[in-house]
Amino acid sequence: MAKKQRRSEIVSARSLPNLHARDKWFTAAKILLSISPFICLAYLQAAVTGSELQFNALLQQNPELTVTFLASMTGPFVAYLMNFVQKHLYDGDAAYAMTNLTLMMVAEAMLSNTFYFIMLIVLIYFVFSMTGIHPITAIGQKWHDHFWRDISGSIVLLLLSAFCMFVSIRLGMR
């Protein structure tokens, strides 16, 4: 009897998805998102080197660079939110993870960050392949279970992304 029970435990353990299988992808995404302001600062420093302006004066005189810098500052915030996504994924709340990843993807689309947009699509695919939950299904599940609380960080990100998108449209950057 003990062997039969042990076999069923092994079979059920094999059927569970390995939620840590894609940790390296999440870690790489968080690192890339975290260094995005430094990449933008290097770009801005290169622009300052070619002119006689100081860094602050360059940002004041060129609003397009200011919007670019502000948009790059969303990267570390997305990386911070991704920590919560991973924690909830490991705790079995795949709907939270999928909903927030989807909203982060929308924010990156609003910022026209193509690389990070594609990176989030890949992460969404990985979460989908591990859990089987579709983004629309996840949003529907979260809608009835503390929706606004669970997406509060993503709402802040979406508001900042909407501001950057509005300013870039007004400046004719798009």
C-alpha cells in the first residue's frame, strides 16, 4: 500500500509545472530593465559631450531628450513590479502574474520600447506555457478578486506611460 501511495505522489509531483524553470529569463529581464536609465544617461552624456551645454541645460532645452529619459526611468519600476509577479507566480497565483505582465506589456507599447515589449511577450508566453492561463482569462479571474489592489503598481506604470506617450505625441516624436 505504501508503494502505491508513493507512486501517486511521484506522478502528481511530475504533473505540477516547474514554476522556477524560467527564472533565468525573469532575472535577465529585470537586469536589462534596471540598467535602462544608465544606458539613457550614457546616451545623454554623449549628447552633452558634443555640445557646450551642461546636462541640466540640455534637458531643459530639448524636451524630447527629457521624455526619453523619463521613459527610461520606468524600467527599474517594471523590474520592481516583476519581483511581485514572480512571488505570486511561485505562490500559485498565476492570474496575478499574467494580469500584471499584460499591463506591463501595454505600458511598454505606450512608451514605444520595442525591445522590452517583445521581452514581456516572451515572459507572458513562458507563464502561459507553465500555467496554461490566458491573459484575458487572468484578467477575468482577477476582476472578481481584488482587481484594483492587485494591479495598483501597474496602474501607476500605465499612468506614467500615458503621460510620456501624450507628451511625445505633442512634441511630434511619433
